[in-house]
Amino acid sequence: MQFKNGKYLHRNMFIYYFTRQNYRQLERVLFETFSKEQLREFYINQKMISLKVRGSDGIIDEVGFQITNHPVYRKIPIETYHRMEEAVKRHFKVNGCNLSQSYMDCKAIEALAWYEFDIYLPSRAERMKYYPRLRRALGIKKSEVEFKEFHPTSEEFLKRLEDKEKEMIKEYKSQNRRN
């Protein structure tokens, strides 16, 4: 990752909080790429697709996939993944993401010239709270959604993230001293 001022920082030192706009963008990607039956199968089998995105100035330049060797994924043609990549590049914009670090809280597009991060597309119930259109398509009622540690306003969750971030900063500084 690189800030617009030219400074490089280790990518794991940042936390991205997606906005509602980002979740709507990802829903659009999912509905453009997969049928309702495929989305239902992902949900039933508790499988996710992990996307590694790289880009600059809010635009996604590259999309990589991390998928498990599971029958759900093996029967999806490669053209579908290509369609998904194109949809991500077309619809997902980084300017909606909030970027947080101990000394900074802003929109990612304001701070970063170059970035790389992961997007986990939903299939687990605790993540479905943010995907109302997808929830309706899968026939999941809002009351059925369990929401655990992923909630960004959960005090315990934020405390754990803050502690982890402090450890990473400490480790990063000690590695730099050794070099």
C-alpha cells in the first residue's frame, strides 16, 4: 500500500470498514455473476469466495480469486469468474470504504494512491445482515440472521482489532530496527 504522499505501509496495518454503498456494489456483482440457485448453494454449503483486489485512486485494476477445492466451485465455468472480475472492476469503488488506523480515520480514496485488500463475498448467516437484496433472494428473514463478531460497532470486536493493530505496529517497528 502506498499513501498519496508517497509513504509505503504494510497492508495489514489497516482496517477497512465497508459502507452500505460498498455492500450494494457487491450485491450487484453477485447478481450479475451468479444465478439465485448458485447463490443458494454457496449459502447452504457455507462457502465464500475471497477476492484479492488491487487498484489505485478508487478504481480496481486487478482481481484475484482464492477458492477452496470444493464441488460447489469446481462446477462453475471459468467464464463465470471472468464475468465476476469484470463486474467487480465495473461496480466496486474503493471510495466508499472507511480506512482506519491509530492515527488516521478517513475514506480510503482520500489517503491511498495504491492498495491491495481482500473481499469475502457472503455465504455465512452472520454476514447476511449487510446484504438485504441477497437475503430476500435466498428467502432469509432479517430476524433469522445471527450477527456475531463481525459487527463494526461491537465494543469487544473493536477492542480486539485495536489490540491486534498495536501488536502489528510493534512487530513492524521491531523488524525495522533489526534492518
